[in-house]
Amino acid sequence: MCALVLSLIPTRASAPEGPRDRRIHLSSNGVHTDFILPREFVDPALREQLGPLADYPHLAFGWGDKGFYLDTPTWAQLKASTAVRAMLLPSPTAMHVTGYRGVGRDWATLDLSREQLVTLNTYLREGFRRGTDGRLQPIDAPGYGPDDTFYEAVGSYNAIYTCNSWINEGLKKMGVRTAVWAPSEWGIMRWRQSGG
């Protein structure tokens, strides 16, 4: 009930400095949301550490429960134990980076100013756990296909702070209108689909 109510209450959007002429996207698979940026909008210092993925025209960034990501390549393979552990116990996290050749028809658009894009890139960089050499830490596990990779991430996942909460926090940092609290993807995508 709290999640529903707080997902219906919007934050106050702040007026960006400068024109909002940098378009990014948000995608949802019905459960999980990602930020998707055109390659040229991704911080070069981050992009150069993404290996072959850096060559894709669009890069998606999603944060979430490490065990859920690695043990559940498809929803049909979801185990009750994985879901319960992810929701009830604070657990390690991973960053999932996916390369796309084109723009998805069902992606929501979000137009940002230069300053907002800088804020988003800072947020994305800070989501990755780094080694003592300052480099990203790829996880030695297969992705869902040839176009994605998992990396160690900062923070822990739980029922209060979910993968969608992470996206929602990024939107708040940019001053974009979104839900007060959005543990589910609906609390985020409803504001994009309504043009909020």
C-alpha cells in the first residue's frame, strides 16, 4: 500500500539550466528499468572501460541484486529462494550493461540539459565498484547474450531499495519529476508515459 501511494505522489521537478537537447531513454521489461544513453552521451572515462560494448550506439545501465541477475537469465527460471533472498535479505549488487544497435519502440524518452546529463553520468560512474587500480570489476559470469556484461556494483539490494529505486534516485538527482518512492517499475514509467 505504501509503495502504491508513494508511487502516485510526484517529486517537484527543478528547472534545468540550458536547453533540454540531450535525449536519453528508459526501458522496462515489466519488472526492471534501465537508463539507456546514446554512446556519445556516456562519459568517455566510463565508456573506455566497457570493452566491446563501448562500440554499440546505445548503452543501457541497470543496477540490481547480484544473485537475481546471475541466477535468473529468464523469468521462467526464477526460483522462489532467489526471490525471497533478494527481497528479505540485504544482498550484493551488480551493474548490468547492455549494448543496443537501435532504439526500442517501447522505450520512454527523457530530454535532459547538459547539466542534467553530467549529473547522470556521475551517478552512473558512482554505481560501479572499482578495484584498487580504479578500474571497473567485470563479473566472471556469462551475460544474457553477446551484447551484455555484469560488473560489481556499490550498495546492497533489499525490499526497500530495489533496482527501480536506484533508477528513481538517479531521476531525483537530475531534478526530473518522478515518484517519491518507486520500488516497482510502474512508479517510474507512469511519469514518463504521462509526459511528466
